[in-house]
Amino acid sequence: CGDRLGLLPWVFQGGPTTAPEETPRNMMSSPPCSAVALSMLAVVLLVVRGEASDNCLTEAQDIGSGGPSSVYMTCLKTNCFDLTGAEVAAAVPDNADVQAQQALITCSNLITLGGASCDEVISGLNIMGLAVGGFFPVDMQEFFVKDGCPKSCDNCGVAATPAPTPTPSQTP
């Protein structure tokens, strides 16, 4: 079949090996090859997408086993990741609503579609008349949206600590 479509250089080498005007390509000229190439491209995109998600899944699973939400929120913030539906589902494995709707639980949906503010407390989240704050673990509800969505809310980094109080200088 070969690389009649010219997709392999784009996918594996970062760009075409020949100038686009050199040889026009017709994807319909070789249907079996085009199907193979498109399938390969889809697999590559799924692998890349899979690597970019659920980065704090282990910490979220610990919440589902009774661990504190603060460890998960710290993972998100220090690594500059937004929460994912799979992570929230792992944190509340017994909540059937979360399990069924985990594909919709994203920071983009909460902020853009749901109109949540980054400074809003998770427990108060109300999207299109539906109180969604209760879908999150109880101790996670005390955090702000910006803590669960540090990348979207531009809130990445380590937790802020108060500046030390200067000690008074002694004069002789």
C-alpha cells in the first residue's frame, strides 16, 4: 500500500518530505490505503490524547478509597492540569450520576458552558439549574473552581504560603 497519501511524514516526522505542489494526491484513488492511513492517524491522535489526560488519576482514586482531596488538588495545581471526568468518577466511585456523566465533567464545560467563576466554591456550582457541587467528594467541595481547574483559571504552581513575619531588630 505504501504512503500514497503522504500522511506518514506529517504524523511521524513532523512534516512532509516533499513539496505539496510536487505530487497531487487523491485520497479516493486508493480506498484501502486511505482507510489504513486514516485509521493510523486516528490511533496516533487517540494515543496523544490519552497521554494528556487523567494525569492525577492515582490521587483521585485515593479519594475514592477515603484519602483527602487536598493531595489530588495539589497534584492538579503543581502540574498545571485541569480535572477530568475520569478523575472525578474515580474520586466518587459510588455515585452513579457521576459515573454516567463523566465525559461531560470538564473544566471547559464548567467554566465556558456552565458559567462557573474560577473564584466560585465547588459546593455552590449550579449549572443550568442543576446543583453539581454535590457530585464532588465532600472535602473537595470546600475548594474553589480555580483549584480544580488551575490550567483554565491560570492558577498553576505550588500552594501560596504567607510571607514570614519579620522579627524586630534589637538595637544596642
